[in-house]
Amino acid sequence: MGFIMSNNMPPPPPENSFTVGMLLYPGLTFLDLVGPQTVLSIFGKTMLLWKSLDPVRTESGNTVNPTTTFDECTDALDVLFVPGGYGTNDAMQDEEILAFLKRAGTSARYITSVCSGSILLGMAGLLDGYKAATHWACYGALAETGAIPVHERVVIDRNRITGGGVTAGIDFGLKLLAELCDEKAAQTAQLIVEYDPAPPFSAGTPDRATPEVVDAAKLLLGTMDNDMIGTLRTRR
């Protein structure tokens, strides 16, 4: 990382830091997880949560090592966080995951997500009546959850904070950090990770990309939105 100390380890979080429980599941998008984690871990503690401590494989093929099991997770999380990914639909059908989210969601100060993670929160009944964001290709499923879909990069509605697709996780993390600490902390984290985006192409949203690029993206994304809609209609 770019902010390594002389002992080759980043500095510890401040003593009054917060705790973020970050859900893992097979097929999650790695950047959905590591973008927010990189920002939030500068000032807080992050826990990677799964049923066991066995490595969890992401959709890109790398693995993530959990740090805490569902059973070991504290009931006093400051933040409950859910990433998205191609594995979201399978996670929506996993009763252990849903039971954990429902339990953790009753006491967490903030209930949050990035990308299609909001659909998983909705499946657990945690977004009913709340404004929320998701990946641009998943708004059909988000509407099915009982959430109020909002096409913005980060949406804050009371203690629900949700981000759009993948790279929006960094924006999400900075917005959440400003809520948890203050804007100075968020700006400090932004500078540490040198977040000053200047994309090489103007194709980051469907309204900016050409129709040909939108069609190509939809082809690669496949039936993810429809699959999640089907799950919601049969299991909720």
C-alpha cells in the first residue's frame, strides 16, 4: 500500500475507532469489498465475516480469508456491510446468511452495502421503505425488495447507506467515514489513498456509454437481475 510505515505495517486505528463487519460469500466482487475496506480501515477496525474461517473465493478467482465467524461476531457492530457480485443470487438463497444479516441488522448502527449487496440486504428484510442504490443493471431486483430505488452513486437514508456498482465502493467508504468520524477524516483518507479519479473514457454509466457498449455490458452481465427477481418472488 502507498502509506506504509517504516516497519512495513500501516498505523493502528485510533483508540476511539469503529468496527465494521463485512460479509463474505462465494462469488462476491473483490473490489466491492476491498475498496470500502481500504478506506475504512485507516480509521476503524474491519472484520471479514463468514460461516467458518475457510477462505472464500471471489468471482475473479482470488480468495479472501475470513477473520471472524458468524457465531463469533459481536452484536454491537457499528457498521454491517454487504458487497455485491455474481454470487449474490446464491447468497440470497442461503438461510445461514439471511439469518445472520437479520440478527446483525437489529443492532448495527449503520446497515450498508455496495453494488448488488443491497439486493441481499433487501432479501433479509433490511431495506423495506428505505431509499437505496445498487449496480445500474440491478435496479429491477432492488425494486422487488421493497426498497425505494435511487439512481445515485451513494444514497443515505437514515442509518442505511448504499453505494452503486463496484467502484462506487470508494465513494461509499468516504461518505460513511464522514458519518462515522467527520469530513476531515474522510478527506484525510481520500488523500492517503490518492483518490482523484480521471477515467480514460466517458463510459462509466449507461447514459454516457454508447449503445453498442451498453449492449456489450448487458451481454456480459447476463441474467443476473432477472435471476434475483425470480429468487425474491419465490422466497420472500
